[in-house]
Amino acid sequence: MSANIVVLGGGVGGVVAAVESKKSLGGRARVILIDRKKNFQFPPSFPWLVTGFREPAQVQRPLESLRSKGIEVHEAEVNGLDVRARVVHTSTGSVPFDQLIIALGAEYDTELVPGYSRWAHHMYDLDSAVRMGEAVQAFSGGKVLIGIARLPYKCPAAPYEMAFLLDDLYRQRGMRDRVELGLFSPEGNPLPAAGPENGSRVAEMLRERAISYHPKHKVWEIGERTVSFEEGAPIAFDLLICIPPHRAPKVVVEAGLTDGSGWVPVDPRTLRTKEPGVYAVGDITVVPTPHGYVPSLPKAGVFAHGQAKVVAHNISAEIGGRLHPETWDGKGACFLEVSRGKSAFLKGNFLADPRPDLDFRSPSAVYHMQKILFERYWMHHWF
């Protein structure tokens, strides 16, 4: 009898886990992917969507196309998890599992900050990115304020990348002298997981582009034209772009899989949860970094990708009996776009001992092209 491998979530981690599991096990397992959306969306390309470098159709693929790889795709809302009875309850019925891979990502709690839903834009889902793009393209001058509402948030480079790309966009349009750019964050320095030296390099890049930077600013409330903070003076804006507060989906909280952090704790090397046969990958997890610059691993798609491959491999090893188990190495990399033609690049091992082994490369056209090629790889290889 074939095993039921159920994957929750059709983002980066979920797609990789489903495809790799089916490729390894073939007919020895049913692989079922459940997501409420019809399409996979590629968030690393959302900044390009906002600045007019991509159209919505270019940054998504139908999840149904995974059926050609032998994966069963259920378009449904996950309503509950019974990890003891080993069943997932969805809006279209219940699905039993032998192995469960949770890749539901983070949800956005826009109501946590008063005024957020009315006055702020963000690019953390496709529809919101489209609306934000419309506001950015229509902007004729004034103060653009970019910020981070709460920690943690996914894609640590995103707000800084957006600031650089808006600087470039308005320079290209010959209106940068009519646009004031500012960025606020509850963090003490940019990209703290990358260490103080690399954070200082990003802060200097902001200064070089006349983008004001306000660290240690935690949002209290958003008004029609101002953002108020728990400490410090309010900052005025004409256009506000703010990363919304993140939280784990309600179903994993109700299933008892989260801890005091609000996220799902996992073994850093195997991504196992406390429940046998239940794994979690990507943004939904909390992975301690005892030797890192921050207490836990940043939330980023590159980590979800690597973790999903390890989980799929180990489940295949357990079911098929022909593979040796693997462990996740903690390695990751990301691009930091600074213009339409240049990108910086950061890579490293974030779980290395005695400290993270990180390498920051200055912006160049080479890394910009590598990001384009990475996007092409993702949109074609996995679908």
C-alpha cells in the first residue's frame, strides 16, 4: 500500500517538498498538495512587479500543472489539523496522512496596528503588490516612507531593496528631486542576521542615495499622513509602504504545534516537529541560531527551499529504504537589488559555529543577471 504524503502550502517550500517527494518515491506514495490559491506566486519578483519590470502573469504559475508530475493538487482551505488522528480537515473534505509537511508560511495581521489597513501599502502578496505598484507609478512627488511594522518578517532584504528600487525608479523618471525617501525599522541596524559589518554597508548605501534611515522605530499607530512610534517623534508621509505584522496560521496554533514564539519549533537539521511524522519548513518555523547575530533564523524562501529538499529526501529514505538520511546545512543566499541593472549578493551558513559564515558581495550587473536567471530557473524547473 502506498503512503500518503500531504503537503500544506503551495509556496516555495511546499512545491519543492511535493515535487522532490514524488520524484523520489514514484508509485510508492501519493503526494497531495493542498493550497487555497490556484497559483504559485514567486515573491522575489514582486519588487520588479511594483516598479513595472514584471507583469502579474510573469510571476505566477498554476499549481494544477504539478499534476503532470504525478502530484494531486487540492484547491482548498485548511480548516484544522488533527496530528494524533493523522488527518487534515479542509473546506472540501478530510485528507488522511502518513507523513505531513507543513509549509503554510506566515499570515498577515494588518489589524494589529491601528490605521494600517486604511493607510499602508505592502507587496507581500500578489494582489497587494499590484495595488502598491499602481500607487508607486501614480506618485507625483512628496515623502515616500518605507517601514517594518513588527518582527519577525519574511525576506529581510525586501524593505531595503524596495527603497533602492524606488530611488532608482524616480531617478530614471527625472523626479528624484521631488521625492523624499525614508525607511524605518524596529531593528537596530539593517539586515541584523548578516552581522553588524554587513548591516553598516547597507546603511551606507542608504546614505549614499539620500534615503533617511530610522532604526529602533516600532510602529504604534498609522494616521492619514503620519506614522507614530512607541518611542520617538512621528514621521510624516505622502505614500506609506509598510511590511505588515506576521503571525502563524490559526490552524497550526490550534493544533498545538507552536511555542511561546508564536511559530512552529523544529529540529534545525531535520525539520521534525514534536509530533512523529510531522515536519514544518520555511516561514512558519522558528529555528534557533545560538551562534548567530539574531536569536532565530530569518524567514526567507531560500531556507524553505533547502529545508524542503532535506525533508523530502528523508521521508523518501524512510519509505523507500534506499537512501541515506540527510541534514539541513543552514546555508542560504539572497539578492539585494539596488537598481534595474545591479544587485548585491549575500550568502553564507547561518548555523555555522562559532559564528555565521557570511559573504556580502557589492552590487554588480553580474548579480542582477544571476537573479534573473534564478527567477527563470524557478518558474520553469519546478513547473
